[in-house]
Amino acid sequence: MGAIERNGYRFVPEFSVIEQNGAIHVYNRENFIEEIHFQFSGNYPELDQIEDLVDQYCEKHNL
């Protein structure tokens, strides 16, 4: 799963299948901003779930 770019921000997902959790690392240019933590079920998180989390973050932060 690759990075998502929106309005100069880059969202890089990482996840652990064993632990069934993950994080999306948020960057503005090369500066790390924060992590968005999430849980999922199955072999990997659904792309729609990742995109929804990114959309929510962008709305919350007016990006």
C-alpha cells in the first residue's frame, strides 16, 4: 500500500497483520506531523478504510 498525497501532505500507512493494527504517518513536505492509529480485521486493511481516515483527517484540519 503506497502513500496518499493531499494538498502538500503525505499519508504513509503501515500495519501489522499479526497485531491487526496500523498507523498512518502524516508528513507535511518532509516534516513528520503525527500518527493516525487504526485497527482492522482480515489479512490487510481495506484501501477504503485508509482513504476514509485520510479524508477525516483532512476535513478536521481544513486541508
